[in-house]
Amino acid sequence: MLQCPESIQWRGEIRVSKKWILSTGLALSVAIIGACSNGDGGENSSDNNNGNEEQQSEENSNNNNENNQQEESNEGSSDQQASGNNEDSGNNQSSGNNNDSGEQQSQDLPEPDLSDVPDVVATVNGEEITKEEFEPIFTTNYEQYAPQAAASGDQSNEELQSNLKEQTAESLINQELLVQEAKAGDYEVKEEDVDEQVSSLKEQFESDEEYQQALEEQGYTEEELREEARTSLQIQALLDEELEDVEVTDKEVEEMYNQMTQGQGEDAGSLEDLRPQIEQQLKSQKQQQQQQEYTDQLREDAEIENNVASESEENSNSEE
């Protein structure tokens, strides 16, 4: 079942695109456009698909267990053993074919095309957003969504890449607006909070040697990393101040539950079992909507030039 991860929210995982500690959060915030903020379409479809896959997996597991028990209790019956073997063979063959198909589909996907992305992706109040910042975030989202797009057939790979490029550029612009606003607000950040965020990053590495090597590969110093963490916390403080707490009603939970479990019958989990996940997903959507409204307000007074959008429009016009 699809669950929007907390890290896609700006509140709690604000990440500065140019820097390492923050880039993953932006990639996930772009992903929310297709996963969580897509209303009645992609979200519910993904929920149902994932839910069906989980149920199918459980059914297959139960069937295999039943077959094994039947074989053990009827070892003297060669007919039943043969039947069990045939079923297992069919299941294994089907599973193997599905795995091979998924692997082949992944291998057949085109590489992300960045040839049409300009060196300066956008400018926000005079601050440049570079292709170097853009590339890893776009690539992360492309690798996540390309297999889904290929499987569904809803859009071509070229259309997917074009849409993701525009979404990535827009998200980078929104993020830069938040960075600038947070720094202008001069929010105070406790050093122990900075320590905690840096420590959480270090814990992702097996040793301090690996951590230091990663810093070097990314062109970082410890102080630059701490400054990035400080900016992250300043943005959190900004949004805590500007955005309202969101509430989720029982009616909203019930409506989403009905959408998510449609067609699953008795195999669907109960409302009470799924309630915590549904409430978190609805909360994430509302927070994302609030954040978008806030960044839209920041855009009204900002000087923004999106060169990715310009490139896309020029290419479209030339094709016509």
C-alpha cells in the first residue's frame, strides 16, 4: 500500500538542493506530485495496485503452505504428490517469468537525457540554480517513475522526462525561495539541534572513515555540512511559523479508505487497522498543499527565470 514518506514534507526534512544533506528530500518532494498530491488519480491507483500485490503475495504464500501440508500428510499418495509438484512447478515458473519480465523492462528503459538542460536551470532573485544541482534530483525521480510509466503506458518516456524536468526545476525554485526567506528571517537555531542532524547523517555510514570519504567526494567540509544543517532547521522554523497545523476528519479517512480498498472485498484490511496510515497520508497531502500555497505567495514578489521551461516551450514550438 502506498504511503507518502514523511521525508517528502518540507516540515521536518527541508533540504537545500545544492548540498548533500538536503538533496534527497527535494527529490522526494518532486515525487509527491505524482504520488500524494495527484488526488483521485495516481494515488488511489497506486494504493489499489500495491494493496493487491500485497494480498496476492499473501495468497500465494498461503497456497504454498497448504500445498506443503497436503504433501506431508499424504506422502503415500503418489497422485497427490505429483499434483503438488505440478502446482509448485507452475507457481515457480510463473514467478520466474514475472521476475524476468520486470528485470527486462528495467533494463530496456532509456537513460535519462540531460542534453537539453541548460547550465543555469533557473535564477531566483539573482541566485542561480545550476545543472549540477538539477541533475541528481531529476535522475533520482526518473529512476523511480520511469518503470511505472513504462508499465502503465500512460505516457511516452519522452513525455515523462519532459514533465519531470519541469517539475524538478519548479521544485528547485520553490526550495530556493524558502532558503532565501528563511535566511532573511534570521531564525535562531540551537547548536545541539545542528549536532543532532549531522549525527543522524553520520549514522548512515559504517565508519567515520567512510563518512569522511563521502564528505571529500562531495567536496564538503564539516563546517559546510553544519551550515547546511543549520539552513535546514531555519526553514523548518519558518514553516512552523507560517503554516497552520492540519487536521484530518473521520469523514476524510473513511472516504480514502473506501477508495483504497475498492474491489478488494474481504481481503482489505479493516478501517481501524489502516487508520494511522491513512491519517498520515492525508496530513502529508494537506501540508504539501499549504506549502505550495505559501511558495506561490513568495513567487508573487520574486524575480524568477525558469530556463528549463523556456527550453521545453522552444522545443515544442519548433516541432509544431
